[in-house]
Amino acid sequence: MVDQKLQSLPQTQTGIPEEWQEHFLIKRIQEDSITITLQERDAILKALNEGQKFIQVGKFTLMLNAIKSIDPVYPPDNIPQRPKELEMHPGAIMDRSQNPIMNQKEIDLWDKIFGEKQLHE
């Protein structure tokens, strides 16, 4: 059997920032969990189906039979938490027009990407 090495895979042009794309936790027997991307998860599943023994994921060389499970980071739908509002003057008692939200564009983008999915549940 040939061991498979996972190279850095090109990101799909989804318009979703990297930190919000689907991520998974590889839970290993008697080891810490490792966070991986969707593409890395798919490569690991392919290697498992092909009967491989090892795979290189970043700086980790994983023995595939030591994986207990691969779980979503944000169960059940793997949607990250909505960003918290960061105010210009935390704790100040002012209305929104006087104390705008610093990360409003980030919150608006999250609402645009994931808001619809949350409404339909």
C-alpha cells in the first residue's frame, strides 16, 4: 500500500471567509483532537476507503486506524457562531448612532451567508 500525503488543497471560491468554512475535529485515540478543513476531511475519508495506513495533514502524520471519529466543529450543522458586536466605546450608555458597531460589516456578512440557514430551522 502506498501512503498518501495531503497537499494544501485549493480553496473553493464560495465567498465564505476561511475561518467560517466548514471545519472538523479528528478525535484520536489517547491523543488531542486536530482541527481540519472540509477538503482535508474528504482526503482522509478517501484514504480510509482505499485502505491507506497513514496520511500527512499539515505537520501531522496520522495513523488512520487511530482515528476515533471526525466530527463537525460546530454541531449539528457546522455553522460558526455569529460574531459578537464590538462597540467603539464598550460600556458607554449611548444610542447606536453615537456608539457604532466596529465589526458591523463582518456581522452583516455572517447574516447574509448563514442567516437564511438559521431561519429555516
